[in-house]
Amino acid sequence: MTMASVTKASVADIMEVCLLAGKIMLKSGAETYRIEDTMNRIAQTYTVREVHSYVTNTGIFLSVDSLTGEQSLTKFLRIHERQINLNKIADVNEISRKITLGQLTIEEAHIALQNIEKAPLLYPFRLQLLAAALASGSFTLIFGGAFIDFLPSVIAGGVGFFLYSKFNRRSEVKFFAEVLASFTIGAIAYLFFFLGLEIHIDKVIIGSVMPLVPGVLITNAVRDLMAGDLLSGLARGAEAFFTAFAIGAGIAIILALLM
Amino acid sequence: MSWLIALCGSFLATMSFGILFNVPRKSLIMGGLAGAFGWMIYVLLARELGVNIVAATLAGAFGVATASQILARFLKMPVTVFSIAGIIPLVPGGMAYDTMRHFIENEYTEGIRLGTITLLLAGSIAFGLIFSGVLTDTFSRRNKPIAKSSSSK
């Protein structure tokens, strides 16, 4: 560990780098404790007297005290949209690792983080759509569907994910996009059934809604709760519950219409 | 045959989810393998040996998490890169759907029964992940966290 290369930085600069790292991680769907830990480590490496961070899933509070008697700073950052992007989390993790090993000056770290923030999605939308369709088909199979169920769920899952992504970008209300997507999935599954294909409707629907299911949210919520981050745990839990409810509601409308 | 379907299906599903979650390219295949590993543990326990599904899910999640920890060490990436997509096959999406459907059909008792199992399954996934994390942290000395509390003095 060569700490010599780490120069002392001003509190404002430290603040900026920490917040940028935290912002990227929170937007990419990292767990609360990981974000707080990363910000604290970065701040401590650039030698501050005290650092306190508080992260919920919609905002970051950070307070940094300097060693040199400079005035301490507290800032708040609000996050509006979140999309799971593990590549960015891994990248920020790598930068943070380099910082704590003393391999990056604060300016270098800042530039590196800005580049991560600007980076486009790793996989183009077409590939994501294909992945969602393939995932739907695979889930139908491993949840006990027959081979005849594979293609209908690939189509239903693909269309559902496509609608979800498009509407999610247009509308502020995520709930609506989810209801619409799961409604369409149900409709397509029943359409295949009425066309005379002997598919297992339940299996097709379950497989096809999997790309929308808030699995990450649920597990992150419980993890946050167990780590003692009660507020963000409950908030993520509420988000997961609403997503599950929206998916259920979409399917429910179809079932109610056909009954 | 059903084993082959379970193996290939869970591998493909996990890898596809890796793409949806934008995991780094070099961890895509390994993450898929971790997911398939966890799902095979679940299938072996729940379908072949008749173990309770909550316990089987716990074991599966523990398997995914442990595999992810090992992969994370070797490839120097955060554990979540592998584990988040890997646990997806175990997530009780189908059970949540069944819960909703029973509520729609006015079968509230059955809905609540299934809803409770769904919650237990979600909890056991999270517990499997945490349990594995705690074990690895306890038994590996290399990765000591830098001062957990905020002040340095």
C-alpha cells in the first residue's frame, strides 16, 4: 500500500467525488450499505477527520469534516430514476478499490467516475429484448411447462418487455407500464390458447412475467433491513410490493374479462 | 431429460437476466453457471428428495451466494454481479402469480396461504445470501473491512 501518492484534497473535491460515486451506484441499483461503505472509504483515503453518509433509495446525504480545519460540508443529492446496471456498480467498485490503494489522485478519480456516468448501456436494447424473450421461454420450461409452451412465452415475454420499456420511458408512473405489460402478456397467452394451441396458460404467463418481477428489489429490501438500513429497506419493500401488485393487477384484468 | 431441461433452462434464464441487468461481459457465462448451480440444488432437494420448498430455496440461494463469493474473488468483481442474476430462478414469481389469481377468484384463504409461502421464500433467499456473506467474511482474513464506523480517532 503506497499512500504517499495520495495527495491531500480539499473537502469540496472529496465531497464531489464521493457523491458522484454514490450517485452512480444508487442509480444502478446497488445496496444501501455498499454505497455508504464506498463513499466512506473514498473519503477516508483522501484523509478527512470524519465522514457520515446516509443513503435511502431516493437520495444521499453526505457530511465530510476535514483534518485541516477547513469548514465541514454537508450535501444532499436527490435521485429520481433507477435502473439496474451491475456493470456500472462493478466499475465504480474498481475505481474505489484503486483509490483506497492510493493509485488514483482525486482529479483522476473524478474523471474516471464521470466517464462511468456517461457510459451508455453495455448491451443494446435489441439484445435486451432478445434476452427478455429468451428468459421468458426458459422460465416457462424450468417451471414445468412443456415444449409447446416455449414459443408462446418467448413471444408474450418479448412483447411484454418491449411495451414495459417503451411506456416506462414515456410515463412518470411506472405502475401503468407494468399493468399494461402484464395485461398484454395475459392477452397473448389466451390468444394462443383460443387459436387452438394446447398450451398451459399458467406456465406461459408465469414465465413471461418473470422479466418484470421485482426479484432484485425484494432481496435487496430484506438485505437492507437485515443490515439495519430500515428506511431504505422498507422503501424498497414498498416498491417491490407495488410492482408485484401491478403485475398481478394486469393479469387479474385479463382473468376477470374472460371469466 | 428433465434434468437437462432444468440445467439448460436455468443457465439460459440466468444469463438472459444478466443481460437485462447489464452485468459485465466477462462475468456473463460464470453468472449463468452460478444460477444453474443454485437451481440444480433446489431441484435436487425439492423435487427429488422431497425437502420443504422453503428449505430447498434457502439451500439454493446459499449455493448461488457461495459460488458468487468464490467467483467474485477470482474475477475481482463485486459479489452482486453474480448473485443478483443467479438467484432469479429461485424468486417465487410463479407463487406470487398464484397468490394474486386466488385473490381474484375470491379464494382468500388459499390466497393468504400462498402469499405467506411467497414471503417465506423471498425471506429465505435473502437469508441464504446473507448467511453465505457472513460466513465468508468471518472465515477470510484478507478482506477485513476498513474501520466500519465513521471516525478515524
